[in-house]
Amino acid sequence: MNGNSVGIVVRNFFTSDEPLKLISQLELSPFSIAYETYGTLNEEKNNVILVFHALSGSAHAAGFYPTDPNPGWWEDMIGPGKPLDTNRYFIVCSNIIGSCYGSTGPESLNPKTQKPYALDFPVITVKDMVRAQKKLIDFLDIKKLFCVIGGSLGGMQALEWALSYPEMVESSIIIAATAKMTPQNIAFNEIGRVAILSDFLFSNGNYQLQNQKPAKGLAIARMLAHITYLSEQSMNNKFGRELKTGNYLFGLKDIDFQVQSYLHYQGDKFVERFDANSYLYITKAMDYFDVTKELLELKTKTKFLLISFTSDWLFSTRQSMEIVNLLRKNNNHVSFTEIESDQGHDSFLLNFEVQGEILSSFLEGIKKS
Amino acid sequence: MNGNSVGIVVRNFFTSDEPLKLISQLELSPFSIAYETYGTLNEEKNNVILVFHALSGSAHAAGFYPTDPNPGWWEDMIGPGKPLDTNRYFIVCSNIIGSCYGSTGPESLNPKTQKPYALDFPVITVKDMVRAQKKLIDFLDIKKLFCVIGGSLGGMQALEWALSYPEMVESSIIIAATAKMTPQNIAFNEIGRVAILSDFLFSNGNYQLQNQKPAKGLAIARMLAHITYLSEQSMNNKFGRELKTGNYLFGLKDIDFQVQSYLHYQGDKFVERFDANSYLYITKAMDYFDVTKELLELKTKTKFLLISFTSDWLFSTRQSMEIVNLLRKNNNHVSFTEIESDQGHDSFLLNFEVQGEILSSFLEGIKKS
């Protein structure tokens, strides 16, 4: 991959004193958003790209924190000379509310009780996440977004931005996403939630105060989600039926296969870095997502780019095509590319060559138009 | 569906005093098998069809128990005038070892301790299930099987029978099955097992003595399995995004969608009827299943019929085709049909019109040949 890193970055916080009115009619107040920026806002303030992360992501999309050797989650996509070129664009990546990565979420202090919200945190929707981000963009005194972009839940936010604030959004890139969560999508999320809620240490969400976590439940949720992020083909390529020790072990609890070992590793790693309550709230927000009706009525100048991946069975090409077809009903400007990839839903985090070129040339086209 | 029911049936038991030597080198002794029979064994004893059930099935494939209004699990397929015609064939359905439906399994008394085996039950394989069934067939003094047939794990047994006892098996019908469990198949099983093992009430498998069960863990395992039994399309048709109350409820633990409600119902229903330890052992046996090497070397007179369903993504058409291709390498006699169905893996339990006709005409062909 061409281009350099944006280098050392810092996490910023925006805190709003105005309450955030939620779709549920409840309010969240006060609320904060963690965000990062890369590149420079130009004088006309017309070079802003707003990047959204997926379920378990954070505002740390690019560069490095001083004490952490791991780069941001879209390091290959964002930087000088990269597809989201920080020499040209001012990139803002905003953490979602509900998350455990700096924005107000179930781990935050509930001002009413002076304890963590836990399950007193209000149920939020993708539209609420976007409303909160709008406050951040207002705070940054940005009136127009050259582009909004994200994959998976990030793609839903990119779509929701174009629906909620069509006048502000010049272009929207929606990658590996959907106009609505299908019953199968909801079913997988539900099982993850049930696993967390059933964990003996969940303590009705108040595990934080008891200095423990529903580690087993959260690990199960993540293991399951991981299957949906990979394709059958990529699992065949990566693991096949490879054995961990070379032999069948014939113990009921034994880890015979590499794929079992991998899943456990992924589950355990996730428990270290993510909050179970956040997982519950964010998956619930996803389940509520259904913008098919709004899409059917949308008539906008926003230019859309849809990207899907051939082996993605979580948010399949058919689901991207549904968005394309709904957008075309009102003759909106929409491009669509299906990228050949055997890496399943995770492709949006892995496929940089083809994806990067498509993004670059789409953004180039928007700039010229 | 044409044909009548076989009517009232009884469950029989065969108990072997000879130990069953297992693939793990351990022995199971004594062991029993629950089985049912329908129709009449002819004098030549050449009209036997051996039927195998899937993961959570039982020997009760057809007819009714005196006290239970529910018919057997393949009622539409087995009976006078039905595809497995009890006017012509003597049908034997054998419960697998490891099950909780009458055959020796983890709920059975361990003769060494006079307590239920629980996790002291030995790990078994599909080959062990078939070895046990062979003892039953010997006991019934049957030398030849006109046909062995089953779907899913039942299909694996039908395949294993043809590999273990090729001289005995005239024909083998393998429905919605696979020659080997893929890493994705194993991954889904693993998560189900982890959910059970993580349940606080699992008590290292000794829940039976404590008069409790790992109900939450077993329900999670079943909910997850259920997703893999349905197709995305059938879930769309059956549930879509239909709401339980007509409104979004905005409570974190609320059941908003019908699909959530359905999954919980399926999970709870399963907990009432199935044993968690059996679930662990049977899924483990499935994971070990890989007969690709034996298939490649098989040269047999057995006539094979493979059936897959278009929307089955658990054991897909590609997986049936793998069996077909391996069998054809040595010019074995093999037919293959892919049936159009949007009901996913469950099709083998639901699709009777087309499936029934294919079975009838295949069996007719074997009889004449």
C-alpha cells in the first residue's frame, strides 16, 4: 500500500451541554463524543470526510497513540497519499454514543445516580448516533461534508447521515452494509445478547461496580459474530480441518481443531477490550435499523457509492443492491461496485488495493463534479 | 401426502453384553440401543430399510405412542403407501448411542460408579454409532440391508454404514449431509458447546444429580443451531422484521421482533426435551466426522443416492457434490439430486412431495436391478 502514516494522533473529546433527544423520546444529557482528526481543514471548510466505525470500532481510525504500537483500524486507507488522502482531506472519525471507547455509553457515569449507567443507559438507535455526531460537526463549525463513509454499522451511519441531513452531505460511501437488518442478522445479534445476559457474572448489568465481567457470555457473543465476519471459503482456507496437536484428543472439552482454538482466542481477546453492556446496546441499535421507507422517499443531490463483497453473507451484495434499487427509484445519483473477495464481511477491513482505488476515483469524480 | 400412518408403535430395546470397542480405544459396556420397527420382515429378509435420525432425533420416526398425539419425525415419509412403504419394506429406526432417547448415553448409569456417566461418558464418533447399530442388526439376524437412509447426521450414518459394512448395504441414501464437517460447521457446534459448558448450572456435567439443568446454555446452543437450519430466505418469509407488539419497545431486554420470540421459544422447548450432555457428545461426534479418505478408496456395489437442497447452507449442495465426486473417482454407482427449496437445512424434514418421489423411484430402481 502506498502512502505514509499520519503518525502520532490524539483522541479529542466533545461534550455537549444540550441534551440529546433520542428516538425513544428519552434524553441523554450530558453526552460526550470521542473523535480524532487527520489532515487539515481548508479555509473553505469543504474538504471534510467523516468516517464511521463498525460495532466494536473506535475513533482511532489511523495513526498511532504514543504508547501503543498498533495503528488505527483503517490505517491502510487513511494517510498522506492514501485513498482517504490527508494531504487533501480533513478526516474526522467519530466514536458512536453507546460505545466503550470514550463516548458516553453504559460505562459512563449516570448523573442521576453518580454510578455507571449500566442498564439505565437509554436504548439508542443509529439515528441517535448520527444526531450526536451532528452536534460534533456543528461544534467544529463545519457546514458541509464532502463525504461520509463507513463499513458495516459504519455504512449504516453513512446512509443515515444522507437521510437525516441530506443538504449537508455531498457524497456518501456505504460499504458492506444494509438498508435494514434482516431476521437472520437480528437472530445472530439476539443470541450474542442472550449469551451476555445469561452469564452468571452479568449481575443485571452492574458487573462494573462489582469489579467483574460477564467474560464467558461476551466471548460467546464475539465467537459467534466472528463466524459471520468470515466466509465459509476463508475458513476453509485458513483452518480447514487442521488439528491443534495433530491428533484427535477424544476428550469432551478438548480443543481438537485449529478453528476452535482461533475462536476461543478471538473471544478472549475481545473480552479484554470491549464492554459487554456496550455490546448489548450497539447490537440493539443495529437491530432497529430499517431505513427502507425513508430511502424510497429520498430525493437528494447527495452522490452515493455502494460497495459490497462477493463472499460477505452478513451484509450481502443483495442487501447493498436493495439500497441501490431504492435510491434509483427517485433517480438519485448512485454508483455500485461488488468487489471479488473470499474474506467475507471482514473484507472492508482487509481489502485495500481494490477498495482503495474505487474510493479514490469516486472521490476524485465528486471533487471534479 | 398419500398413504396412512403405521399407527400405534412401541419402542424396543436391544442390550448388548459384549463391550462396544470405540474409535478412542475405550470401551462402552454394557450398551443399549432404542429402536422401532415398522412393516414386516419378509422371509428372505431382504426388505430391510435402516433409517437414521439427526442430532436431536430419536428412534420414533413414524406412528404414534399411545399417550402422545405427536407422530414420529418422518411420519410423512414412512407408512403404508408412503415413500418408505411399510407394505413392502421392513423399516428399522435406531437411536444413536450418546443420545438421551433410550440408548446408552451420558444420562445412563455408569456401572463403575452407579451414577449417571455425565462427562465420564466416553467421546464417541459416527463410526461408533454405526458399530453399535451393527450389533443391533446382527441381533435381529439381518444379513443384508436393502437400504440405509438418513438426513443430516443421519446422512453421515448412512454414508458410514456403506463405508464400514459395504457388503451388507445394497443402497445408501444420504440427504443434506457431508463427507466432512467444515471449519464453519465445527465453529457453530463449538459455540453451542461453549454456551452449555459456560452455564453456571452445568456443574461440570453433574447437573442431573443436583436436579437442575444448564437450561440457558442449552437454549443458546439450540437457538444458534436453529439459525443454521433455516435459510435467510425462509427467515425473511417467516418473520421479516415483524414486531411482536407492533411497536419498537426501546427496552434493552425487550423482545421487539417476532424472530427473537421464535428463537426463544425454540430454545426453551428444546431444553424440556433434550439433555445438555448428549448435545455435547453428539456435536463432538459430528465434528470428528471426515470420511473423505475412505471415500476416495471405496470400491463397492452399493448404490448411492445423494440429495441436497438449494438453500441449505449448513450442509450445502457443494458438500453433497464432494461426496458424489469422491464416489465417482472409483466408478461407484451414484445418483445425485438437488431439490429446489427455500427452507434451508430443515428441508429434509419438511419437503415430502419432491423428496418422497425421488426416494420412491430410486428404491424402485434398486429393487428391479
